[in-house]
Amino acid sequence: MNDALASIAAHGLPGERRAVVLGSSATSAVIEQRLAGLALAAHRSGALVADDAAIDRLVDAQRVDMANALRIEALACDLAGAWDAEGFDWRMHKGPAVAHLDYPDVSWRSFGDLDVLV
């Protein structure tokens, strides 16, 4: 993992880190790994340095990621209501659950699917 991806992945965790520069290949890797939200948070805090073109790419990717996340969360709400009404015991795992429970800002953790145990 390169320095930029390691810095982004560690954003918000305890410990001091030096600011790193996000290059164009690293920007592509960040987007591919659905880390745009976390990268933008790191940039806002000064932990990540990126040029305007990289920031524009990250913002565009984050919009797509969050639109997908909202669709998945809407589906999760519909399923939860239906399962609760039928008395099913269910648990949500990974994606939305982790985003809401483990991150200071839900937008830092994007997800592309819904994992549930019924």
C-alpha cells in the first residue's frame, strides 16, 4: 500500500502522521477502493494534500458512492420494517452498520451492498 492510501486508511485513528501528497495513480486507487469520503475528510484536516483535479475526481466519486449508499439504506429500512412486522430476528453486518456505528461521519464509509443475517 502506498503512503497516500495508508494515510487515508489511518485518518481519524490515534497517532500523529505527516501529511502526504495524493498523486493521480493514488487518486484512482482511492476511488476504486471506495475511499473518496475518507480521503476528502483527510484533505479537509490537512492530513492529505491534493490538487484541484484530484479533489474534483474525489468529490464526483463521493457523490456516486453516497447516492448508492442512500439507495441501499432505503432498502435496508424497508426490509427491516417488513421483517420486524413478521417477527423475524435479523442483524445487519458490514457496510451500513459499520458506517453508522464505527465512524464519526457516515460519509467516511461507503458501501455497495447490504449484508444481513435473518
